[in-house]
Amino acid sequence: GAVVSQHPSRVICKSGTSVKIECRSLDFQATTMFWYRQFPKQSLMLMATSNEGSKATYEQGVEKDKFLINHASLTLSTLTVTSAHPEDSSFYICSAGPLSAVTDTQYFGPGTRLTVL
Amino acid sequence: RKEVEQDPGPFNVPEGATVAFNCTYSNSASQSFFWYRQDCRKEPKLLMSVYSSGNEDGRFTAQLNRASQYISLLIRDSKLSDSATYLCVVIGNSGYALNFGKGTSLLVTP
């Protein structure tokens, strides 16, 4: 099946630093990628939709200035958590689907576990 | 009302048992439906799509009832390795962006 990678897999950082997470589709192109966050024992929550070549669309309650998304190519989207705080500690997952089938199966990255001290 | 609702469980079943999960969704215009499996601290992995006609993949059977707006997953002959959280996922009428249930936890015991 299609492969989506994320880097890094785990980050531990001090409060106030910024953290960049990369999401790559390895064997297909995706104009749209999605970023999710999962707190312990909670469901995945959609944070934003990353659109190649245009601005990301953020879900209600997600601060666009805090979670910067850049989708510079058809295979790469980045999420930057700016000035991270302990409450931002979470499991961040991206997903992407093949270019030709936006409503079909999404493939998930392995996730990035962020711990902010 | 949440868009996608699941019984969180946990479901504790012995090996070899048959177990069924249900999931309800609120948006009648929803387009696509999936079951994902998530192991502890790992990303969700697609288990199977859910079609109106119902579909089966080995020990797993998924069914969709549009009139009642629910999706089901049946697991036959449970294995220890089936222990995981099963997420019901629905794509709404926006055409993209998945809506996740909170997941149903399954523990298969020897």
C-alpha cells in the first residue's frame, strides 16, 4: 500500500521552542494532506487541511499562527508548532491520499510524539 | 451530538469468540466509511473500507446501514493479535477530511 512517512518520530523540547514536523508521501503525489492531533485516550482530532500551493485550512479552535503549515510540494507538508508549551504535548499524525482520489482511503504517517517540558 | 460515535468498550473476549462493534454517524450525506485499527501508541492503519453492499475480508465483515446511519464490524474467530482499538472513520459531505470515532478497545484473552 501507499506509504506516508513522518519525521521526527519523537521530539522532546523545552517550553518556548519551535518544532517542525515533516510529512512525506513516498510513492504518490498528494495535493491535500491532513494534520491530526491525538491526546491520550482521545480520538484523532483534525487540526488542519494542508493544500499544496495555497493556504492551509484550519479547524475551529486551532490557532493558525501557532501551528504553521507549509505544503511546498506534492509530496511534502510540514507542521511547525511555534513557541511550544506543555499543553501542546501530543501525538501528531498526518495523512495523505493519492492525487486522483481525494475521497478515497487516506494513508497515515507513523506519527510524531511531542513532549514539551 | 458528535459526528461519529462508538462504544468505547473495552470488549474483553476469549480467543475464538465472535465480536461485533457498531458505530453511528450523524451526517446523512456522508460519503465514505472505513474501519481503522490502532495499536497502542501507533498510527491508525486501514483495516477495511465499508461498502453499502457489505464486504468481507477473511475473519472480518463490515456492513453499512445508511437508513439507520450505522456501520458495523464483525470479527470472527478472534485472535490474540486482534487486540487493539478499532476506529470508525467517516468522510463527510465536504468530500474529504475524515471524522473519527473515539475507538472501541478490544482485548482478546487466551
